[in-house]
Amino acid sequence: MNTLAATRSLPLRWSAALTALLLLVPAGVLLRWPRPRAEGLERLLSQSALLQSFPAAPQRPVPALWTQRLGEPLARRVWRRQSRVWWQFWGRDGDGGAFLAFPAQDLPTAPPAHALRVDDLIVVAPDPLSQRLLQDQLKLAQRQRRGLEQRCLQRLQQEQAVFWAPLGLGVMAGPMAPLLQRFQEGCLSLRLKGTSLQLSGEASAAGGFLADPGPSAAASLPEPLAHDLLLEWRGPALEGVLQGLLSRQLIRDPLAARYGIGEGQLALVRRVPFVLQLRSLAQGPFQAGLALQLEVTGDRRPWNRLLEGLKAPLEAQGLEATSGGSTSLPALRWRREDGQVVGGWRWVLPRSAPPALLLYLGPEPSSSPAAIPPLQGGGRESQLRARPATLAAAGLLPPEFPLLVRQASQLSLVASSSAPGKRVLLSPLSQLTGSIQLQPRSPAR
């Protein structure tokens, strides 16, 4: 009987032993090899206006930021020990210098001056005041990252990427920030391919966006800009450009009072597809000419009434109008007292496309932009192409833009959105695809 009982208990003992083995072996592996994550990074994200991640590259020279924050001897030691990802970020308070962050396990000594431990990270501040401010902010209750921020966090933990908050975008874009209302918060993964830096990510019109991006067709990048174009921006609705400006009462009130552009006219303007081009000028008093082409469908009379209402206010500012075109397709050219053309508008009739209204600042363009592309992939795409280095040389690019962008010969960016089952012009979430063409380095002498 005892033998029979012992025999019956064998399967139970083997099951218990096997269960213990299945639990202990993974636990041992996890203890020996920690998760390749940076838990402290989630806390830093909420305090960052701009945050960049970089893959470990111990074989490369030590970056200047490391030497500045750690001193040359310690910077060399830690730089050679790294094996994952490190980060630099700028806080949301003030305009101080960049913080340096790296895994605490890479630090062989006591933390340096102006440093603090944030979970599994060492964070080195640019100065004692920045260190104390960050330390105090991290003591506050932190909300869990979700939606867009959680997806951005995963990019920053695993690859070279950049994250920006509304404050960071505002500082970088400067006067251009109101035109980028759709991209207030977001992130991009960066991958070097030859002399081109490939971009992919997402952005939202407000911070803390929670929804999933949903399916989106793969975007194809447009061809580089022609040599005489500095910038081209195509979009499905002018709302995407104007919403940051038109949300301000300080701008809406003068538009209504001085130019007669009220809510009815703004509703007409907001939903029209557009092509905006900035063209360099080789001679004359202007560095560049601006052309805005609007695809007008349906009745053109409301547009003609809007344009007619602009004549008196512009004439009151000392401009002289020269009329042209026809009754249904009027054209107007505006001159200063010295006879210099400073702007105007005319209707154009592209082949196999709806009529378009062309408005311009500077001399009248000899040609109009190509027809605006139709709907693609169930959503709408905005395309931005620019020649940043040429814009920067002409003083037409904010100086706070990252140096890598300011020195690029070409930039292409496609913002696409999808809303399954809905026909929408603009979604609060955009998926971004793009490239930056880097300038080739001069050979060493």
C-alpha cells in the first residue's frame, strides 16, 4: 500500500518540480539580464520640451556634451562602457542648457556634480539651479504615459529618435510656430541612409493625445525642389496652416474690422486645398516671392466678393490697383507709389483640374503651381518640401532650428492621416514620413 501511494505521488512531485523550474529559470534570466528599458525616461519625458535619444557608439569620439557635463576623464570612461542608448533633453522651465542622461549601470564611480539619480538613469544638469528645479519637479505626482506619448517613449528607449512638446516646438519654430499648430507634440525616428536622414513618426495638434493612429497607407516622398524654389507646402485644407493664427482674437478682430473678413469668409477659406510656394528672386527689391494657389470648387462668386472687399482697405494703405481679367475671372495687380508691384491675385484654369485662385506677394509669378493632388489612401496628405540651407543663408529660417536641419540641402516631409469610415480633411493626429538630405562633408586637408 505504501509503495502504491508513493507511486501515485510521483506525477504530483514531478509537476511541482517542473512548475518550480519553469518559474525559477526565467526569473534567474531576468535577474541576470535586466529589461533593456529606461524606467526613469518616462518621468523625464513629462519634464522635457525637447528630448533626443542616441544609440551607444563607444568607438566614436566622445561628444562635446559629455565632456562638458562629466569632465574629460570621466566622460571617456563612461562613454566606453555604454552599450544601449543615451539621451539629451531640454527642460520645460526657462531656456537653460541641455541635460545629459545615461544608464546608471554605466557609471563606474560616484555621481558627478550637478547629477541626480532618476530610477535607473543618471541625469547630469547644466548647472546647480537646473538640477534643483528638475529634482523638485520629479517629486510631484506623475501621470502614466499613454497614447502618443507612450509610443514616443518606446521609440526613445529603443532607437535614435526625437520627441518635442508644444514648448519645444514654439522655441524652435519661433515666428513660424502658429503655422505648425497640427504638430504641437510628436516624435520622429531617425535613420541614416547614405547622405540622407530618413524620418518616420507621428504628431498631434495637442499634447497628451490618447487615440491610436489607425491604419495609414505608406506615403511616397515627393521629388526634391527645383533650384529656384525655396519652399513648397501642399495641403488638403488651408485650415491646417491658419488654425494657429485664426484661433487668436488679436488676429480675427482686425481681419473683420479692417478687411471685412468675418466668420462666414473664414469658413470659406478654411476648407480649400492649397499650394504655397516661396520662390527666390535673383533681382529686384525682394529676396523672395510668395504665391498661394487655392483650389476653388463650386461657385466662384463668394470668392470674388471677398476679393472685391479687399480693394478699399488696400487702397487706404497707399497701394494702387490695376485691374485685369474678366467679370467672372477678375485679376488685380497692386503697386506702390514708385510703381513697384508688391502683390495681387488672378484666376488660373489648370488642365483637368478645378479653377484655382492665385494670390501672390512680390512680383507676379510667371507661372502658377501645379494642380493640387487629389485624395490619397482614404485620407489627406500634406507635403512640405524646402531647401533649408538656402533659406538659412537668406535669413528666412528661425535661428533656433536644429543645426542639422539648417545645414540640409533638401527637406521633404509628408503628414498623412486616416479616419476609417469618415471623410475628414484634417485629423488631430498625423503620421509623418520624410527625409533630410545632408550636405556632404568637405574632404580633410
